[in-house]
Amino acid sequence: MRPLPHSLTQITRIHPPAPPRYTRHTIGSAPAHDPERARRIVRELPTVAEVVEELPPVARRDMGSPQCLGDLDIVTVGCWGNAVQITDPAFADNGIISCNLDSAFDAQVQAHPEARIAAACERDFSQTYAKYLVHVPGAPCVSADGWDEMEITGDIVRSLRACGIAAGAGTKVLDFDAPETLVWGDCLDLIACGLHIPLVDEALVVSVFRVIRPEDVLDDMAEVWHQD
């Protein structure tokens, strides 16, 4: 069996008041992880039928993407003050059949309309597929997905402005007058207060759970992940 493709499959939630954007210099001031809250969150996910066991917590920077089929049963949840980040292989999409990321994102928006919510699926096949979903209070939801070209619904610039993020914002790619030049990962990182991907030398910890999936979720995961 071929190795699994590299992937990023996560949803990040920022509750008000949003913290200032974390950097490698300020990430040490982030609140400690709340494992009890993480236990509640994982049990509420539509991609989880049952939690089989809670494994020892790990540093977020050491998680990596699934390496084998057994890793597809692992869900991690980080809860750092007003920030929540869920990483779940069931959020994976290939642009054809799965809608688990959409369903999980919609459930998060319905349950937490006051929060910024940024969902991401990135998968490296022979080509790279990506899907991004964004909810920011005060702006319409945004979706983007595709292979070489992204099909976009909504206005990511409006979402950034609704977060109080100004053009420039300390990054050379943030040009509101040329939205086609925006890098989606950078936009999600701004909306997620610098938590989109791990920062250098950060000490953030996540809870790790081995889970059982609902049957319909298993069917979608088989189509997306299982390879001959």
C-alpha cells in the first residue's frame, strides 16, 4: 500500500474577545491547554460516534499528518483560552465525494455563531487539492476549493476586515486591492490569530483521542483515504 498523502485537516475556532495575533515571540503567553474542555468537544463532533480512549497529550508541533490507516482513527483537540483547534482526518476531502469538512464546519457555525471559524483541508496527491471555509461574524461565509484553480464563494477581504485586520497587516501578500494575490493559508492564519499552523519552538499541547466513526463518515473516509 502506498503511503498516505501529506495532509492538513483542521478547524480553528476563535471566541471573542480574540487575542492579538500570536507570533513566535508571543506564543509563550498563550493560555494552557484545557483537557476537560477538549473531552467535551471531541464527543460533540459529527465525525465521531464514540471515543475509545484518550491517549497521552502531545505537543502540537509534533503531530504531523496521518502516516498509516490506523492514524485515521486519531483526533486531536487543543483548547487554549478563547482558541480551539480540532484536527481530524475525517475532515479530508478530494473535491469529489466527501463533504465531512462542510458538515463539521456548518455544525461549528451553528453552535458558535459568535466565533471566528476557519476550516482547512490540504492534501498532496500527485496534485494538491485544497478547501477552505471561513465564518466571521459580520461577514458572509467564504468557501474556496479546487486543484489548480480555486472556485471561490464569498469575499475573503470582507472577512478579514470584519476581524479588524487592515490591509498590509505586516505581511507582504495582504493586498486588499488585489484579492487574487492573497494566499489562503496566510488569510486563515490572520483570522485564526496566528494559530493556523504551529509556530517555531511553541509549547502548545493538544489532547489525543482514538475514536470510532459513524458508518456514513467511514464510507466517505474509505473513498478519500484508502488506496490500493
